[in-house]
Amino acid sequence: MLKCYDVELGSRLLLGTARYPSPAILSEAIKTSRAAVVTVSLRRELGSGRDRREGEAFWTLIREAGVRVLPNTAGCHSAKEAITTAQMAREVFGTHWIKLEVIGEADTLQPDVFELVEAARVLSDEGFAVFPYTTEDLVVADKLVNAGCRVLMPWGAPIGSGRGLNNVFGLRALRAHFPDVPLIVDAGLGVPSHAAHAMELGCDAVLINTAVAQAADPVAMALAFAEAVAAGRRAYLAGPMEPRDMAVPSTPVLGKAFLS
Amino acid sequence: MKILVNGAWREIEHVNLQALLRELGYENRTLATALNASFVPQTARATTTLKEGDRLEIVVPMQGG
């Protein structure tokens, strides 16, 4: 079973909660995906007056879903901003888990890894369990682990792009370099085969949001991802064959009738 | 006195953070606060005094990826 910061998780699929057509569909998608963890955020409530209830309604829905929450620091562009957001999230959500995002580039939403490492160090020292959203860079990953991170969340591709795994070699290297650190591929996965691919490489889990939320049928897609994650994990444990350039006949050559 | 609340200038009556949250309709709500970009824990709201031009952020649980 996957263990993150000494907590055993019953599922290798983590689900984002944003961009669903309705709260009811989000709720159903969480159920169908059998995700053990969902990501959440902190935002200003839109509108004015005493009828603001959007945040309260959302929080009630998540609590009723009975899943563990992983608050994020989405949209933060500096270590300081991310640290303050994490501190607020710990109070609101009652968890010391934090998905640490520090964005460095607007078009790709690529993490600013320098600020990320700095924030990870401060938050780890403050007792947070940091899940850093990072690139597949080995040196950065090493610095994150040294800063106190016991989980890594490398990107597959830019957030919301649905491109799949942009750097398979990089993820393989990360897996080989950190055999004992849980790797959760976060961002950029578009279809279940991308998730299966990540799992076949030996990644420990995937985090999906847009690919489920923006599907024509998010609930059905949540199930498809759950099945893909399970299949990919089984395949990894079963030991996939090595690819090769030349064909090898699968049917025995020996004993073939001589007919020419 | 005027302060920035979630990015908008507001004329406020109460200078105490806890009282201000009540004034703004946030009583008994699940929320977190930051004053001038620093976290103010719930336990410190009653002893936090606001001054002219302060930047207050009030955030609540929301959807996230």
C-alpha cells in the first residue's frame, strides 16, 4: 500500500476538485474514482454581503466525501506567498499536509524550483508534510529531499495541458535515483493511458484534475482513470518486457511445416 | 478608517480583527486571515489591531487541483 508521510493511502489516484460542471458531479466523481486524497485550495470568496456561502458549501461537500484533503498553494509565485498560504491552509483544513506549488512561468505554469526548495525547507521545519510540485530535474529533487520532503510530485506536462508524459526518460531517472521516495505524477495527464504509463514506469500514484473534470462525462472518466491506475500498477509489479528494435516471432519457428 | 479587504478598499468601523470579521459577515465561518501578507492565526485575531491602509486577506475553502 502506498505510504505518504507514514499514512497508508487506499488508492493510488489523487483527484483534484476544480473545474467540474457541478458540485454533484464532483461528489460523484470522487466516489467513483475511489480516490483516497483530494486537493483543495484557499481563495477569496466572490460576491459580497452575508449570503456568501460558496466556500462553506464546498467544504461541507468534501467533508461528506470522507476523503483526506491535500490543500495546495496554487497560484503562488514566491516562497513567502506559498508559506503564508500553507499556514492558512493548515488552520482551515486541519491538516499539516501541503501540496507546495510555486509558479515561475505564466505560459507553462512551470514551478520556480528555487523558490520551491526555499519554501519546502521553511515549511518542513515548521512541521508540514510537504508534497512539492516540481519538474523531473534530479538535482532539484535531491535538494527537495534534503529540505525535508518525503514525497515528490514531478509534473507529467504543463498543468491542464493533457499532453501526457513529456519526459519519460526524466521520470525513469527520477524513479531509479529515488527508489524509496513516493513519486506522484502531478499535472498534464489527459487520458487514462497517460496515467497507466506513469504507473508502468514505477511511479507510485498520479494526481488528476482537468482530465476528469473537463471530460464530457466526468464520472465515467473518473472510473476510467481508476482502472488505468490499477492496471498500470499491476503491470509495473508484473515486470514489463524490454522493448527492442527488431521483430521476434512469438510463434515458435521450430516445427513449422515445410510448405514452399 | 480605510483598509484593503481582499483587494478592495473598505471603510471599516472596527479596528479589532475579530470584531471586523463579524462586521463583514464572517462570523462562525471556516476561514483564514493574513494581514499585510503575514498569516494571522485564529487565536491571534482578538488581539490584532488594524491600522489605516492595512491589507487584509480573508480566504475560505475552495476547489483546487
